[in-house]
Amino acid sequence: MKAMLEIREGNLSQALEIYNDILNNNELSDTLKSRVQDMISVLTEAQANS
């Protein structure tokens, strides 16, 4: 939720940091890891295009 709030506020780098922290959680399911990786890809592309 915090990452989504950061995105809403335009803080893409902060959102990326949060998502990367989440991705490093060893207890994360493969499904959730995939979703987090998708968000990281989208945010990385958005930063490159801004």
C-alpha cells in the first residue's frame, strides 16, 4: 500500500525502493514475486520516459 501511495504522489524512486525491499523477502510467494517484478519493470520504464 505504501508503494502505491508513493506512486500516487509521484515518488517513483521511493516506490521502487519499497518494491525492491518487498522482493528481497524470502517468504514471498512466487505469484507475489512476479507481481512485484512487474511493478518494478513498469516503474523503471516510467522513470526512463520522464
